Amino acid sequence: MRFRPSPRQLDYFIALAETLHFGKAAEKCNVSQPTLSSQFKLLEDHLGSSLLERGGGDITLTAAGERLLPLARLALESLDEIVAEAHAGRANLGGLIRLGVSPTFGPYFMPYLLPILKHNFPDLELYIREDRPNLLEEGLAAGSLDCIISPDITPSGQLTEREICSEDVSLAVPRSHPLAGLDIVPVALLKGEKLLSLGQGFRLHNDVQALARAAGADFLQDYEGTSLDALRQMASIGMGLALFPAAYVASEFPKEPNLLLKKVEGIEMQRVMYLVWRHGSSRAAHYEKLLSLTLEAVKNMRAEGVVAAST
């Protein structure tokens, strides 16, 4: 019979790839280091390929290890899905959901979703990871996340995207700024203005770039914020103008005295949030149910400028 790696061997491989340390990997897998080392060596021997480069006290993945790591993760996820499917009759969405959430939406939305999930599925284990949308998509593709909530997903044959809501995006200007007296700012008046942005990997980074190109504004890459709070603080002291989505505005701007929010005329200022999972997943029914609960949570937000998708 041909060789097949065992789930434990794949666990050891993934732990080594994540920690790059045999002792830490063994601790993570709750086994002794000799056990992990011998099983991992057996895996390499049977595969006929080295997965780790060992030398000088450092451990790195070989080219083969880099290629096989996402496959190992997907293999373990498939085994998890077998168990989840076997227990699909339980009223707990399969028992565990690893959910990725964009940090520009999650902190202002999850307080509405979590109580609904707890009420409907008290036994559900929910692992939540906040990260930049591009990294969430990578985690979803690699199998380390089951589904994600992220803005403006590019349609793909590998993903199933379901719209949750649309959000207005507003321009924040200091009260002392010449544009402060306008309710609506024509995009042409932003020519030469300094525009602040979140770092690369955030959709708002792309939105600010698009606005800067359309208006002839100055896109300040040297002053990229790491969070919407940081961006708001920079804008409030006059470092530049910034864009903010409606959920964040509803949550955080009531305590912001130094900024005024404006609509921009002449360019689309809206983003769409999606619940996304891998196309063809055996847990699609779980995620469809999760979708219905996210739509309920959006309606409960009652945030101006946030509109739940139609069912």
C-alpha cells in the first residue's frame, strides 16, 4: 500500500512550519520533542523530500516545504470537515467556526453578531481573527480560516461571496479647514489636498489612492495609519484628510469634536461587506445560516449609512 502521511505527522509539520523550532512545535502539539522529531523524520523519509532546512541553529522551510504546507493544511481541514459533516445534525453550526474579520469593520459589528450567535448556538466555538483583508483571503485559501467578513471581494471561482451590507464612506476634514463649510465637497476641490490612508492590504488604501488620482490630491504614503483610530487622530491634528466607513463613524465619531464628515461629489464613496467561504465547502449550509444571522446583526446596528443586503 502506498504511503499516506498521518494526521499527526501533518500536525507536526504545520507546527514546525509555524514555530520554526522543534521544542516549541512539540509543546504546541503536546508531545515530547523526540516523538515529534522521529515522526517528522519518518514523514520526510517516506516522502523522499526534505521539508525543513536545518543549519546554523536556524530552521527554514525548503522549497518543497513551502509547496506542501498549504496542502497539509487543506488535508487536515478536509478531515475536520468529515467530522463536522458527521455532526451536522447538531444545532451548533458544526461545533467550530474559524472566522476572519477585517479590523475596519469587525470591532463595530461583532458586538451585534456575537450575542445572536450565542443565543442561537450556545455550544458553538468561535475563533475570531482580525487582520488585513489580503491576509484574511490568504488564510481562507490556505484553510486556516473557514470563512471571512471582508470588504469588496473580487469574484473568484474558488470563493463563494454573499453580500452582508453596503457602507457609505465619508471624508473627514478638520473644523478649521477651508472645506469645513461645505456639506458636499466636489472632487475637483480636493486637488492638492493631502490624503491620509491605512497601509497596504486594506481596501481603504485602494479607495484613497483612487480618490487621489481622480482629484489630483497628494496621497501621503509616508503617513499611513495602522488603524482607523490612528487615522482619525492624524486627521484631527491637521496632518491631512481621511476617509471613514459608516460603521466606524457611528461607533467612534460621536466623541470626535475636531473633525467634520463630508460627502464627496463626483466619485463613488461606498464599500460592500461580504461573508466569504471556499467554493464547494461541505459546510456551505453552516455558512448560509451564519449569513442570515449576520444580516440580522446588521439590521440591529441601526447605523446611519449602513444598509443590510436584501435576502
